[in-house]
Amino acid sequence: MIWGGEGSRVLNDKERVTVVIVNWNGKDLLSECLESLRRQAYTRFATVLVDNGSQDGSAGFVKKNYPEVKMIALSQNLGFAAANNLVLRDVQTDYVALLNNDTVPDEHWLESLVTALKTHPEAGFAASKMLFYHQPDVVDRAGDAYTRAGTALLRGRGAKADRYNNQDWVFGACAGAALYRNSMLEDIGLFDEDFFLLYEDVDLSFRAQLKGYRCLFVPEAVVYHQGSHSIVHDSPMSVYYSHRNLEWVYVQNMPARLILRTIFLHIIFNMAAFCYFATHGRGMDYLRAKKDAIKDLKRVLKKRRQIQGGRAVDDEYILGLLDRPELLRRLKDRKSRNARDANR
């Protein structure tokens, strides 16, 4: 069953959308996000907000000011993956849109995504054009990429907003502003809840590609993203979950022959990342992440067998999706983001 707001009816007919927002202590962000949904040109959707045990009054604020939103208040923080799955398991609409609480979508955001998937039946999901909220002339990401070093890459980050204006096939979509066919999710499975947060959308994108579902970048679907509110950039939590989970994505999803072709770059990336975090006071968080990634290797390999057993594409297709690592550019981008966050 899909939840509607107070007084609304169940939405389960064709071409309607369920919009899911996961919130954790984001009361100060919710007004702009939810008001932007009220302004959407496409109105055939219902919104569900899952509150992950917030202590800032988020639940009461939404209930009072946005009665059209179905609010699911949890007593504890289940993480991004599990909170989304709580809704996704019962979705009956054709499409599911996931939206971060720190985003402000343009009024044509949802309309553009739905139109794109209707126009391209070969696409299983679609990525938005995310711009920095405080620098709307700069790209946050234009879809997600994945590199031959076995790491995620924010496609287009730092570019001028007038770039990336064409629809393109990309590796994946940031779950902070994406649209998925419900039929695809029913086929490939939902988010891996063991990830808790970070890289769960990369894992889902990889599993989708292995099953033959393509991802379309839709530049008309513009979203302004504040970022680093629930999860502070390069915080101990951010470093731990991202660098534990990136190992799980690589081991579970990378085809065996491609591991042989990418493992050297993967090791080089990990060495470079350790040096970076060690010099920025996060070396122990990084090492703990790798230790825990290895500790759960048996369970990860079990998942790998299941994922690889359901593959529908060959190695060359996956290899064609992978970008060059460009480690120096990644370091430059990280320094630029640190400077941007410091000046905010």
C-alpha cells in the first residue's frame, strides 16, 4: 500500500509517482524542500517522509505544516538504506522518486524525469542535474560515474552549470534526486541495508547495470543541493562508511575478469586515500573502515555469488561504463570542496 497524506486516497494507478524523503534532524531544511514539491508542474505524485528518529522536532513540523505528506516517524535512526526500503517494499506506483531533504528541485524536476523514462523504455532509472545550492552556476553532479579503480565518481562536479546539457547514458544516479521504475526495483532488489548509508545508491546502480537496466542523465531535471548537512563532509562517519562500503560495492559487483584488470588501480587508489586521510586526521577512521570491510568478507562474497549469477550483460559492456580514475583531479576537487564548506 502507498501512503497518502491526511485525507488523500491511495495512489496506485499508472504513471503516478511515489516521492520518498528520508530525514534525520533536518527540520531547518524541510520547508524549502517540501514547498518546492508543492510547486511541481507534475502533480500526479504522493510524498512519503521517513523521519529517522530526529530530535529536532522534524516530525511535528511536517505534521503541522504539510498535511499532504505521509509522515513515518521512527524511534531510531535506521540509516538511509533501511528507511527508504521501508517505503519501497510497499510501492505500487509505476515510478519512485528519491529526494534528499537538503535539496530544492526546480518546478519541472519531476515532470522532466517522468517524461524521460516514458520516452526511453530501455532506461530503468534516471539521474538529475544537481547544482550547488549556494553556487547555482556550478555542477554538484550530473549523474554518477564509476571508475576503473573501483570507486564512485561525481560526474561533472565543479563544472559550469551550462555544461552537461544533453541527455546521456551514465553509470548511475545519486539517490538524493533520482527516479526509478518500480518494476526495476522489484527485479534487482532494494538498497542493501548492511551499507547503512553512503554508497548504497552506487551499489544499486551497479546491480541495475549488471541486470541490463540503463541509467539516463536528464539535464532538464534540475535540483539545487545544499549537501553535507546530515553527514558532514570528511567527518569520521563519512570517511568510515564511504570507505568501508566502496569495498563492498567493488567485491560484490565487479565481474571476476574485470577485477583482474582493475585491482592494481584499486590498490593504488586505496594507498593514495590512506595518505590523504592520515594527513588530515582521519587515518584511523579509514583503517577501521577497511578492517570492517574485510571482517564481513564471507557475507559479501555470498552476495557476490547471487549478484553475478543474475547478470544479463557481458564484461565489455561493464568495462565501457567505467571511467578513468584521474586521482589528481579527485584530490583537487576534494580540496575545492573543503574550501567551499569552510567559507559557507
